[in-house]
Amino acid sequence: MRTVNNFINGEFQPGVDQRRFDKVSPVSGEVIASIAEAGKADVDQAVRAAKTALDGEWGLLSPEQRVELLYEVADEITHRFEDFVEAEMADTGQPSHVMRHVFIPRGAANFKVFADVIKNVPTESFMTTTPDGAGALNYALRVPKGVIGVISPWNAPFLLMTWKVGPALACGNTVVVKPSEETPLTAALLGEVMNKVGIPKGVYNVVNGFGPESAGAYLTEHPMVDAITFTGETRTGTAIMKAAAEGTRDVSFEMGGKNAGIVFADADFDAAVDGIFRSAFLNSGQVCLGTERVYVERPIFEKFVLALKQKAEAVNYGAPLEQGVNYGPLISKEHQEKVLSYYRKAVEEGATVVTGGGVPQMPEALLGGNWIQPTIWTGLSDDATVVREEIFGPCCHIRPFDSEQEVIGLANNTEYGLSTTVWTTNLSRAHRVAAKIDVGITWVNSWFLRDLRTPFGGTKQSGIGREGGVHSLEFYTETRNICIKL
Ligand code: NAD
Ligand code: 6OD
């Protein structure tokens, strides 16, 4: 069994109170790690270490020196690729191919991409005329915002945490990370990487624990935290925003979604079925960008439902490294119970269960895991609970539509605005529809295909702000205008 401690000022520490909690395997229910829970004093120590590093060695490095170090971080993650894959699989229980091909490589890329962004940031300048004719030069300096509190979720732990740590450090900030209590392993491994490549002490800190009245709240409430970047549930974002209001600290939020997948009759049918299948069921549906509402043009509705059902019924459940496994468990018993309660609610509200709706039969060794069937419903009204609320599980409701205008209205009929997928071979229609859907990102004939340099974030209750490429600079830096009278 592993022992994971907080990482403060370059050292792994058990915490002042020496309190610990268990990390349980989603696959088997066994305890696989003992985690140090950071108390208020530990969080305070981590924030102060981050502040000291900011004003010390780290703050004195040139952008070029920071860039070199971040390249080394990415290289060391790649060097320890198998350790990261193994840790992330243990934490999430998800199949190894997702870790190998998406979560861990994208985590390493987050350091390289933002190092490149910072290398190429231009300086804004204006020559202003003055009454005496001599003029004045205005130029803007970008400076780090300070100590950044990073609060991350469990569904793609390393990718989502580094997506914030990468740009924060590239911009010259220091960070205190509070990973999800469900997935603490890769954040700790990253501490080892930071030490190995010589990132100064205090630049990257990790405090483990929970949200309210625990490390999450202690971090967001700490007055020396200059800004907070958060990925997680919209409800949690509301609580964090209240904490950030004290001291009027800036926030960047990536939150929930209830994303629509729109399939027109002229779409490449097999590609659309594959794409909707992946977007609804990858990572057992625990992807913020996942599709839980599917709208299919009426002429192909029945055929589409049948094809998706056949794919959903063909998944191979099992532990991450088992041969042929492509479908893992949910993260926790609590989450399994939440998703199952939505499965019951759908039936109560009159859904036709096309497939799934419960827990699959599993071999003895995996009975303690949080298994759940991929589930498809039809026949619900547009205001049914499972059509409105984010479930964050492997399930979707499919509904027919008759016109472009109708489906745009249906897709926008939600309090969320994270992403959409549109499946069509009509290019003009693709542009027309994409422009009218109120979300942060629309994919046409694809899903989860995003260049890290592009803006990412949600509209409505899905988020505040955009991160990605140069857009991350808006949050992770302050601009100072300097005006020189000539
Ligand atoms: P969550 O909101 O329960 O937890 C996220 C993090 O916040 C965890 O580290 C948790 O400990 C911490 N936290 C909880 N309460 C807190 C508080 N009061 N103060 C400070 N920290 C607190 O989310 P989750 O269950 O870990 O993740 C699933 C959710 O995340 C879904 O809603 C999903 O849509 C969303 N998500 C969004 C994106 C995106 O990019 N928009 C990406 C991934 C996940
Ligand atoms: O890597 C990305 O583009 C990204 N923001 C992924 C989000 C995954 C959410 O579950």
C-alpha cells in the first residue's frame, strides 16, 4: 500500500496533525493508499512557501530560464511515463489506453505548450502625442499574478491539474494544488518530478484533503492566495466564488455541462455513431465534455438508436490492465449511487430503457468495484430530470428532431454551455448551427479534439473565463502599463 504525503516547500510532509484518509480502488474497493490530510496549518505553510518562492529564486528567473525548466518537467514526465500511467490507473480504475494516449501525454504537453506560449508573448506599446510635441511611450508589462490556488477534480486528474499548473508556472506564478481527494497520486508524483529537475522549493506545492472545512476551503479562504483556478461541479464553483469574494480575488472556473450531440440525417452514419458512443461512454461517461443529450434527425432515428445500443452492449468491463478491457468503473461508491439514482429517476419519469440501467455482473475479484452499465434512454420529455441535470455517468437520452431550427433550440435549452458535437456532411449547415449554439466549444464531425493553444471554457453555468494558449495569460498574469514622457 502506498503512503502519500503533502508536498510543501519541496518536501513530502505528513502534516502537522498527522491526519490521514484512505484512497480506495474504484476497481476492487480495496484500500490502495493512505493519504495525509492537510489541516489549516499545513495549507498556511504551503501558501507561505509559495509566496516566499515567488519573491525569491523563482521570481528572479528570466522567462527563458523558466521555459527551460518547464521543458525539463515535460521530459521527466515522459521519462517516468509508466509511473504516471500506473498511478492514474490506480486512482481512476480506467483502462490503460486512455491513460497512455490521452491523459498522461496531454499532461506532459501542458508544460511544453505553455512554455512555448510564454516565449512568444509580445509587448504592447503605443507612442502617444503630447501638447509639447515630445510625445510619450506607453508599454505594457506582463507580470505574474502571484500565488495561484489550483483546485482540480478526479475525472482526468493529471491532465486537468497540469492544464492549470503548466500555464501558471510558465507565467512566473507559484502554485498550491488541492487535487481531488479521490485521485491524489499523480499530483504527488509531479512533486518528485519538480525536485528532480530543480524547480525551486515552494514553486509547486500539494495539499491533500476534501472540500468544505478541509484543505479545499482552507486554500480558497487563505488571504495570501492571489487567484483561484478551479475545475469541478458548478455548485462547488459557487462556494469557491464566495470565498474568493473576500479580498476580491480573481477566479477561473471550468465547471459542469449537459452537452448536446446533434446528428443530421446526412451525417456519415458510422462516424456519428462512433463519435457519440465515445463522447457518451469514454471514461465511463465521466468527462465534462461528454454527451448526455443526443438529438437525431427523424429519418435515421431508429437506426441510430439501435446502432448505439449495439455498441454500448459490446463494452468489455474489467480492471485497467486486463486484456481487451475498454470500460472501467465509476470513481467511487458515492458517485455510483448518485448515477444509479438518476437511472431510477429516468424510469420513474417514463423513460424507455434502450439498454443498461443497472449494475453489470462482475467476477468475484471485482465485486467491490463501482461498476455500472452504459445506459441509453428514449421517450422522455425535454424537462425530465435526466435531460436537464448533469449526471456525469455513462448515459444519454436520445430524442428525434425535424428541423435545424428546432434542434438549435433544443441544444440551447439548458443552463449549461460547455460543448456540443454536430454530425453532418453539409458544410454550410455545420457553420450555421455551430455559430448558434451557446457553448464554449463546438466540434463538427469529431469530439475531444482540441489544440491546447485554443481557448477553452464554458458559457452560462459551465464556467467563467477561458484558458488555453495566449488566453491563459489573461488569468495568470497582470498587465502593468508604464507611460514614459519623452
Ligand atoms: P467537485 O466540484 O466535487 O470537486 C472538485 C474539487 O473541488 C475537488 O478537489 C474537491 O475536493 C474540491 N472542493 C469541493 N468543495 C470545495 C469547497 N467548498 N472549497 C474548495 N474546494 C472544494 O467536482 P468533481 O466531482 O471532482 O468533478 C466532477 C465535476 O467536474 C463535474 O461537474 C464535471 O462536469 C466537472 N468538470 C468540468 C470540467 C471542465 O473543463 N469544464 C472538466 C472536468 C470536470
Ligand atoms: O484537454 C482538454 O482539452 C480538456 N480541457 C479536457 C477536459 C476534460 C474534461 O473532463
